Amino acid sequence: MGLKIILLGAPGAGKGTQAELLVNDLGLVHLSTGNLLREAVEAQTQLGKEAASYMEAGKLVPDQVIIGLVEEFLQKVGPSGCLLDGFPRTLAQAEALDEIFKKLDMKLDYVIEVRTTPEVIVQRLAHRLVCRSCGAPYHAQSKPPAKAGVCDSCGGAVVRRADDEPETIKKRLREYQEKTAPLIDYYQQKGLLITVNGDLSREATYEEIKAKLGVTGK
Ligand SMILES: [Zn+2]
């Protein structure tokens, strides 16, 4: 039985990088709800068609549909390991997921929380820059454009993304913490929670994940 893992992390915690590393090292099937929705819509499954009808109407896809898709995904994954990334987001979803695991006679092995300090994330994200015209990414410290404020490839204006303004980041972090805190408690009580320090470099955070999972090699 491969490992079944949930990855939780605040915006800016580098969750995407950690997910990629874990998926590659442990040979996990990666579930992100975004991809799951896209694939179901393309494949025109019954749930996919239902999801499409909400998305076309500009509405949020309801929990019930997402949960159905997750169940189909887990059924397909079977004994292979998988990483759930971006699901569950709420306590209700976590409880539904428990039901799915029970129904499919599977078990969840770990929930990894990449924990961060808001001030550190604000600092980290405040240095991200982007070209307003072509979208080329820059970083104020590690990858600044040759001429300050001007894109190397297209000459467009290099600015901080609106999403990365300190006030916006703090608001997003607060929202994340409010929504996710009950999930953290929930999994802690089940003895599944592993918390790692997301304030470190991505490499150091990943080393901590591997050490706590007891994964060796690579
Ligand atoms: Zn540009």
C-alpha cells in the first residue's frame, strides 16, 4: 500500500514545491482539485458535466461534486500512494474524506502541515516581482531585472503583484489560518499530523518532511 498523504500549507509556504518533491521522490499520484476538475470536465464524466455546468455559470462547484470527484480519484488510485493537495479545505470536507477512505477500505497515513510565520511570508513574497506586460517573473533580491523596474525580455514595467502587497498577504494568511485551524486540530487528534517549519528554505523544509516521514535516500 503506497502512502496516502494530505499536504496543507499557507499561501507563500512553498506548498507547490514540496508537493512536487514528494510526488517525485515517493512516486505518489498527485491530486490537486484544479486538475481533477479540469480532467473530469474534459472526460465528460457525469460529475464532470455537473461541474462544468457550475463553472460555465460562474458559480463555485459545490462540495458534493468535488467530494464525488475525489472519491472517483481515490478509487482509481487504489493501492498506489497519493498526495492530496488543496483538498480538504474545510472540516466538512475532511469528514467526507474520512467516509470515502472507510468506504474504499483505505487509510490516510499522514497530514503534513507546512507551518509559517506571517511576517516571514510577507518578507518572502514582498520580493516577488512580475512583468506587467509579458508576465516574466523576477525577484528583488535573487533575480532582479538588469535595469530596475524594466523587463529584460520585453521592456515592460516590472512591478509587485497586487496579491503580494503586505496587507493582502496578511489578509490571505488570516483567512487560511481561520479556515485551516479546525482541520489541523482534527488531524492532530487522530494522531496523523506532522508539522514542519515552512519559514526555512524550501530545501530545509523538505529535509524536515523527509526526516519526519522516515523517508531515506535521495
Ligand atoms: Zn516583460
